[in-house]
Amino acid sequence: MPGSEEPERSGGLPALAEAAAKAHAALDPAHWDFFAGGAGEERTLRANEDAFACRRLVPRVLREVGEPDLAVDLLGEPLSMPVLIAPTAFHRLAHPGGEAATAVAAAAAATVMVVSMAATQPVEEIAATGAALWFQLYPQPDREFSDAVVRRAEAAGCRALVVTVDSPVFGRRERDRRNGFLDLPPGLACENMRDGTGRVRDVVMDPALGWAQVDRLRAVTGLPILLKGVLHPADARLAVEHGADALIVSNHGGRQLDGAVSTLDALPAVAAAVGGRIPVLVDGGIRRGSDVAIALALGASAVLVGRPVVWGLAAGGTDGVRAVLEALRADLRDVLTLAGAPRPGALTPDMVA
């Protein structure tokens, strides 16, 4: 039956598992499947979590850790912890408060929210919450419209541009096909896709997307540019050559190429290829503080979480998102203390087996 899948395979933290269960009960089954599902047989979706389950922390002892300091600085952005909110579409499907409700929780947690181009509220309305925002972009075949979206996000106060590069076409999402979920319900729209006439354009994937578009964006905006969706170390090296300010190791939450490598498995080689020249972030399958710590130890500067935030939003609006973020913060603090790491940067590859 649509929507009958278990809320979370591995459960994660109790607070996250509880949020997932409440979201599963509250959401329309087709909307649950949209948020929870992946592409194809969902092998990559499962692999993202499984990769963390296969790793073990090797703690250091007698390190005089005291109270760990979770704060990090990322592209000039001071964050209270190395956990950001990943771009996810259609927040008003999960809760009437939509992306603005999520942003209020991000501001309370002193972290960054990456606003999806496919948000159901305009970026200006989300920015009015005072949250630190980055903006996610699917470069559109209509380059002038794409440039206009970037300028709009910049004018709204977004502090970086996250360019999704792993989506030349839409992934084959079987749950959505089965449910006939092809469009938003009446009254909802991708508000950042409105053009100068007020018409809402479709988000169009561009199979001709190449490095020239990355170069073009550099000429369009002065914002830092992060490339999201890098898994191969050769592409990481090219990204540095083309002036990317940071990378996000991502397989789109298992929603694009089914059978792609898990993000955690790809992370060490990408980090090695970058060699510390720019920050490397990672998303996909992060459900506990230990997952965050493992990713940091293997080369990530920070992580992004997507589905757990949506579960929190569906379960309790702003308060639900805040509960998810604070559960991750508390768990990460305990993990760092027990692992012998006074701060995120003290985690090293030899502390993971």
C-alpha cells in the first residue's frame, strides 16, 4: 500500500524516530512517499544509512576534553554546530508553516538553512525570519531566467549559492509514479520559479549542464558557490580548478541515480582530492551524533540533514524542527566527549574503523 513503508529503517536518535513516526501518521501517504522515497529500487537510499552502520568510532582517552566546543566557521559563516539544514522541496506539504517555520528553527539553532529552489514559499518571505540562508539552484536551460533567480536570492540576503550538479534529468522515483504524485496540490507552487509576469515556471533539469555554466554563475554572482552532488574525486579536482568555494558530497538522498555510491563511501576520496583547499560537506543518511562525528573524521567540514528536518516539521512545525536539531546537537556533544575530541576539527581518520 502507498505510504506503508516503515517510517525509518534504522530509527536514529529516539527524537528523530519519534518525529518520523508522527510524520508518517500525519502526512498524506503520497506526500510521505515523496519525502521518504528514493529512485529505482532505493538501493542508494538504503546504502547511505548502511554506510554509517558499517563504521565504528575508535575513541581516544585521557584527552582532557571538558565541554566540547561544537562551533565551526564555514565560508565566513559562524555556526553553533557542524550541522546544516539541507535543501528539501515543498515544506508546505509537510506543515502549513512551510519553509519559514523551518527557518525559524534554524535561526534558533544558530545554523544555516539551505533554501530549495522548489520551496513553497518565496525566498524573501523565508529570509524575513532572520535565519542565515543559502540558496539551492538547479541551473535552468533558460540562462537569463536562471540568472534572475540567482540575483533574486542574492537580493533577499542569501549568503551562498548551492548549485545542484547531479540532476541532468529527474531520477525515476517509483513511489511517486505508483501514487500518481506528479504535481503540487492546488494552492501550492514553487514560489521561487515565478517570473516577471507572475507565472510559475516548471523546474526544468538540463541534460546539457556543464562546467561552462559553473563559470557563468561565477560571473553572475559574488556569492560563494558550492557544488552539490559531487561523488568522484576527478570532479572534485575540476571543481577546485573552476573556482568552487566548497563541495557537497551528495547523491541527492538516493533520489537520482539508484546504485550510486553512498556519500560516506565517496567522502574520503573526494576530501583527499580537494586536499584542504576548499571545505567539503556531506549529506545522506545522517541520523545520530555518531554519524556526524564519523563524517567529520573522514574529511567533512560539516554535514547537512534533510529528511529528519522534514519529519520534525511535519510532526510539530518549528518546535519539531528545533527538537530534531537539538537532539543531534546533544548527541554530538556526548559523542565528542566520549571519543576524546574537544572540537569537531579534532576528529581524524584514524578514529574510524
